[in-house]
Amino acid sequence: MASAAGETGKKRAIRSFVRRSGRLTASQQRAIESLWPVYGIEFRPKRLDLDQIFGRAAPRVLEIGFGNGDTLVRQAASDPDLDFLGVEVHEPGIGHCLIRARETGVANLRLIRHDAIEVLESQLPPQSLSRINLYFPDPWPKKRHHKRRIVSPAFVALCAERLVPGGTMHIATDWAEYAGHIDEVFGDSHRFRCAERRKHAGDRPLDRPMTKFERRGLRQGHEIVDWRFERVA
Ligand SMILES: C[S@@+](CC[C@H](N)C(=O)[O-])C[C@H]1O[C@@H](n2cnc3c(N)ncnc32)[C@H](O)[C@@H]1O
């Protein structure tokens, strides 16, 4: 991950998020207390044994920054043969996702409450994922914040290492200038080829349900770009 020298001269990580102090509703709080032991995986800088965690060997899908988790839970419910791992730092979103998980009764879902970069680096083994979903990553529109954007050459290389050859990375954004950045970063990577790129008005997403931030972008009159990048063998 990108780093910058802090005031003390110590290296300080530049993260793709700021911790928002969004308040948990009472039901989200209860869901975290009762369901985290069922669906949650604690962050530790140690490789996970995913077969043991999910109780089977199956293709695995990672969603980075799942927000309120509606899309993640819907995908897990509609694809019971795949295992889904969601990573998010926003506590109310995690609470909301747990409520949805209980409602649908999905068994093929686990959540990690931590920076996805560190999860990819330390917890996920090489070639452990079939698919990575990154839907509407924070666009960090101000130039001085561009260094916070999650899509960077280092991130793309890390994702490539965690995907099986032929695995796919699905990205969507409603931010035209970020779309140009994503095209550029993936265009420079020899580890991925662009298998599909689609510009649309929320009506032709690539193989995913509509997300909360997509709806927000559409209300603001934004166009959506969806990509499917394939990990080159
Ligand atoms: C703009 S929101 C999109 C949420 C959801 N994917 C959607 O489309 O509705 C981006 C989300 O990514 C999360 N996020 C950003 N950087 C992250 C990181 N490094 N690790 C985990 N989550 C991250 C934020 O907390 C936020 O909830």
C-alpha cells in the first residue's frame, strides 16, 4: 500500500477510507453482538484456512467495500455453490449486512471488518479467489486525495496474485474521471486483460445487482461504467 512519512518521520499508511463515526441503530448493534460470532472473521496477519472456515472447497468471491451488504448477500443467496467473503470497515454497513444475512439464512458468507488491503496482503493466500468485486469504490475526487484511491498499480498486482489464473475482477464506478484512471491502471497491467467494459445508465450492469451507491450516482445523473477484467494465466 502507498505510504507517506508522518510528522514523527515514521511511515504512515495512506488508506482508501476514513473511519466515519456513523451511529449504529439498535438492531445493527444487536446483529453485531449475536451474528458476528457466526459470520465474522477477526483480522490477524496470518493466512486463513478458507476450506476450514467455509467447511468445504468451493470457488471463492471477495467483495471489497461492500457498504450496506445488500449486493453481497443477494449474490451469496443466488449462488450457493460459491463462497463469499466481504470486507468492510464501516460498522453500520456491517450491522446492516448481518441483518440481511440472517433474513436470507445464507451459509456461504463470511465478513471481515478491516482494511481490505491488509486482508489481501496478510490473510488471503495466493490464488485463493475466483473473483473479486469492487463496486463503486470511493472516487476521492479532489486531486490532493487521489493517493487514497484504492485502484493503483500495487493494488492491481496484489489482486492478481490472490486470483486464480482465469479469475475475474469486476469493478463499477459512477465517477467518469475515476473510470479513466481505472482504464489507465489496468491498461498498464500485463496481469489482466479487459474482457468486457460497459457504459450504461444503471440498466445494463455486468452480472451484479444494483448497489446503494449506484442508485445515489444515478440520482445525480451520473453514467455507470462496469468492467470485467480477466487474470491472465
Ligand atoms: C462508496 S462506498 C460503496 C459501497 C457499496 N459497494 C455500494 O456500491 O453501495 C465504498 C465503501 O468502501 C469501503 N472501503 C473503502 N476502502 C476500504 C478498504 N480499504 N477496506 C475495506 N473497505 C473499504 C468504505 O467504507 C465504503 O463503505
